[in-house]
Amino acid sequence: MRPIEGVYEKAKGLKIPLAVHFDLTYRCHHRCVHCYIPQAWRQGKGPGPELNTREILDVLDQLAATGAFFLTFSGGEVFLRPDLMTILECARRLDFSVTLFSSGTVGLEEEKIQALAAVGIEALIFSIYSVSASVHDRITGRPGSWDSMWRTIRKCRDRGVPVGFNVTAFICNYGEIKAIKDFIQREALFCRVGTCITPRWDGQSHPLGLALGGEELSHLEAVMREEQEAMAPELHSPPRAGKINNQCGVGLNSIYLSPQGEVWPCIEVPIKCGHLKKERFEDIWHNSPALNRVRQIVDQELTSEERLCHHFWANQKTVELAEFQRELAKNFLPQSALRKH
């Protein structure tokens, strides 16, 4: 067991919210094919007013008081918040280890990048979907997003801002995962690869066949095993679901906060456990009936290999695994890119 895993296990036993995923906004200028946030929310038309600066700073104080340490700010696009640097400065004064998720395509002017370097974040994480700019742009739904992201990356590296990547594998790009990893390693950067496609929160289905089927998952797992020793190092910060040693830590050592102040067990499990405009975080964390039920499920009903999100969606019966359809892939990649390596 790595030292960080021991820390997580101890936090899990003590029920300390060591890892917090805090979405600051759902607003976003991209239209990613696999996005789980409803389009209306991304356009700023719901689901309610975002926490203001004063409220967010107060929440950070509350989180620090409960023992939280790893703090991930995401969205939407976090750089659409004009108060982002004020929030980051407060988080660092409270000694949080801060990671940011961003598209890298808006709000990152030279002055902002210099401020990020000065405040001292753990890393700025971008999503990469292809080694082809045209394919990446088609997946994000924003022409020029590849070039804009890489201009930001170069500026960040010049200023000493740590940079990394998240890679989500689905039918549009799974044949490229090895090429993406090799490309990132040549750039001396690091990446995480995942296959989880979060169900859309408005109950609508993702494009049919977007998720990988069994054959594709087996191929991808084989590629990952072959490349495991060559993979770039992981961040010290946790995966967003708080999963350690294949055991789900949701509600035990990790939690999710929405831009409106709702508290959920996890970004993939939209169960409302409390609201930070009405209750203190500490009260929700210790006393929420919904969160205590989540803990009971994680403690007593999940096997060591299960995660709460799998349990939740299987029981809700709102999301079913779609039939694999290669037609979708033809909209993004030439057939040659899907050939098995």
C-alpha cells in the first residue's frame, strides 16, 4: 500500500471528507458529445443561482474545519468565474491541495497564468480526446479548441504551472488511447485514462453506442496493461470518486459540492444530502439521513470491487448499457483509426 492510500484508509475509518470535488459553475462554452451537464445549465439557464464569492469562501472555511485537504475545482468551465483567483487564494491560505479542471480555452490570459503560478496549485488538468486536432474539436463541439488548449499549455509550462491530462475513452477515440498516451509522454506530461461516462443529469441518453462494449473494453485493458510500466506518474491528488484500493470511499472520505451549494455523495450519484445555503457542511456531513444511508450501502452492501455509482444506477434503472454501434465512430474517426493495435 502506498502512503497516500494509508491516509485515505484512515480518513475513511474516521469519516473525514479528505477529498472534495467542488464544481464552481455549470456554465461552459463547449458542447462535448459525452457531457453529463444539461445544455441549458451550460448556457447559464439553470438549475439555480450559483454560490457567490462570500458564500464559497465561507464553505472553504467549513471544509477546512472538518479535515478536508484535497480540493478539486471544476465545472463547467471554472475560468468563467471572475472570482476564481479570489477563491484559489483563500483555498491556498487554508492549506488545501488544489487541483483545477479546465478546457484551457477561455479566461487564461497571461496575467491569469502568472497568478496561478504564484498561488501554487497542485495541477491544472485538461481533457484531451485525440492526437488529431480535428477529431478533438469535433468531440468538444468547438472549432479551434485543440489549438487554444495547447497555446494555454505552453504558457503554463513556461510559467511553471503544473499541467496534466484526463483522457476519457469511448467509442469515438478508444483506438487512439495508446497514441494519446505516447504523445503525452513525449511532451513530458502525465495523464489519467478512464472509461466512465457519467449519465446525463437531465435523464436524456448519451448518443447511442458512445460507451465502450465488452470487446472494446478488453482491448483497451490489454493496451493499458502493456503500457503500465511506461505510464507517466499520477498526481498525489485523488481520483474524483475517492476510490482507493478498489474500494469506494464515497461519503466516507470524499464528497461532491454543486455550484448552487447542494451536497451529493459523488458527482456520479446525484442524491441531494443537504444544502449549504441552509445548513453548515459539518452538520450535513455528520447528520444527513441520505448521506448516512449512502455510508451504510458503501460499508455493508458493496463488494471490494464495486462503486456506489454502479449500485445507484443499476437500482434506479434509469440508464441502460446501449448496444455497441460503430456508426457513431464514423462521425469522428476514419475506420483505420479503430483497428486494433
